[in-house]
Amino acid sequence: MSKIWEQIKNKAPAASQDDTAYMKVALKLAKRGLGNVWPNPAVGCVIVKEDTIIGRGWTQPGGRPHAETEALSRAGQTAEGATAYVTLEPCSHYGKTPPCANALIEANISRVVIAVEDPDPRVSGQGIKMLKEAGVDVLLNVCRDEALEVNEGFFLKVLKNRPLFTMKMATTLDGKIAVHTGESQWITEAPTRQQGHLLRANHDAIMVGIGTATEDNPQLTCRLPGLEHHSPVRIVVDRRMRLPLTSQLVTEAHRIPTWMVTLGDQDDIRAEAYREAGIELIIPSDVTQTEGGITLDWVAEELANRGLTRVLVEGGSHLAAAMLRRNLVDRLSWMRAPRIMGHDGIPVVQAFGVDHLEDTPFFDQSRRFESGNDLVEIYRRRDLDI
């Protein structure tokens, strides 16, 4: 665990019930930014005066304006003497926008309640320091665990240089994703598939292996009414450039950002055809190639370098096994249909070299709910350390 989080862990918050209640409102606002603010964190802010919320804000698409700026603009001059509830430490550095800590000070905010300190070394305590030096009362670590969960992907990108990976699994009760002929549409019911589209909307990108890309010919878009513009970046891991040029991932690449992770020793003509279609090729250097393949650790690092904080992995079973083998699966969204397929069905995860129980990835269930006749279960990796 980093020194930052050791320090945070040892600080005991002293929050009133009102502080907690208002911070929970700010956290709900923060979630509105998930999936469309990368590489920035999704932050929420509420301005409260005389027990009334006078300003609300959340990080806007593309990461700007920031939540504090949005909330202050709505509060206007009435913000003087008010309390600001912010889900992440206000920034203290000049980037494309002035520091949010300065904005709070200039608005004469008298008190700032913060859910969690920002691990970004450009901030990391400096925003808090600026506020205190200006005479602002600061309270830290209110609803810290909830704030960590909302921005877990951002924290992983900053501290471990990789995004958060959520694996979505739509299976039968016995863990199958298709019959032996490959037929898989549809295992789960329509309400459950809508849950899957909502997952797409709050992730920065969707990643699939070449098997899923060729067999299912997916669009990998969010098709919920009103959320179509939230379709994330589409990523296909295709080492040998086998993706058909007629696939939907290729034909729609000019409309929806699409990346292909591939090796660099392929047919130049085919590579140029992908590029002309709008696909961005991500090619590792020779140093990162191993035995003619691509390491998933390198893929994770490269995606973080490109700004991604949250990646939804939608298959197939070989990619799932490889991700689990490398301990890169942070969350599971398991959607189970009340069907039994049997041993000849295709498993959701292929073998990945487990010889002892202690070697199996372990997940804690954080939520479960019924979706029509299906069951949806959400898990978080137990040993995930940020």
C-alpha cells in the first residue's frame, strides 16, 4: 500500500450526519461522469448554506469543467460563507483550467468537506494545504470508502499505471456462454441485457478478444434510449489481424473510436485498410513481445497511458482466462440465466493453470439483484490494493 493511502487509512473522519448525507448526494452526482470524463476522475460537488443545497456540479464530458467550478457557477455569489462537499480533493495545479482550490477560496467558501485525498502527485495534499492556508476549514475522509469505489479506476491508473478491469459474464447457471455449435444469442433476458448496456455506458472502453469479435460480430455500443452517445471506445485484441474488414467493428470505426491491439509484423496493406476504416492500431515494441504474443500487462499499461481508467471486458473465454491468470480482473458483473447447458457447452473461462485452491482469484460479493428471471451478481476482487 502506498504512503498516501497509509496516511489516509490512519486518519479518522469526524463527520456529522448532515456531512455524510450531503457527501452521499455529491457521490451520486460523481457517478454521472463515469465513462465519459477520462482521463480525469469523476467528481461530484454540492454547495450547502443554511441547510440548503445552493449549487450542484459534476465533472463534465471530457473531464472539464470540473465539479467544483460547475457547482460554484450555479451557487453564484450566495456561495460566500457556504460549505462545499467534494468527492475528491480539489486540484491545486494549473492545467487546462485554473485550480479548483483557488476557485473555492475566491468564492469565499468557509468550509470544505472532502471524501478522499487525490493520489495524483500534482495534487496529493496540496489542494488541502492551499485551502487551510487560506483559512478554510477542511474535513477529510467523509464517505471515503464510497469515494474510493467510485474512482477506483482513476486511483489504479495513478498508483499502478493500469485501468480498472470489469469482466461482464452472461452465462447459464453452470457457467456456459454458448452451446457447442457457438450459438449464444440470447442466454439472458432483455432486462438483463439492458443492464449490460448500462455497464457499457459507465466504462471508458469495452475490450474483447478476436474470437468474440469474429464469431458474434458485435457492435459493442450502448443502445439504451438517451444514452447512445455514451458508447465507449471499442478495443479488440487481435494479434494476427484476423478481424474481417466487413465486421461492424470495422465498418463503424469512423463513427465510434475503435482500437486494435496487434503485432507489428503483419501485412502492410491490411494494416492500412484498417487505418483507412478509422481503426487505431496499437502495436507493441519488440521488447514487450513474448513468444510471438502480446503481454496483457503491457496492454493494461498502454491503455492507462492513453488515459483509460475503466475497461469493461466482454469476452471471450480465452481472454477471460488470460486476464484472470495475470490478476487483472478487478470486478465481476455476473449475469446468470436459469438454464443448464451441460459439459459440451462453451465455458465462460478457459483453463488458466490453477493447481491449488489458494491460487484461485477470490472475489467478495458487493451486490446481487433479480433481473426478470435472471440473477445479477457484482463482485470485487478481495486482494485489490490501492
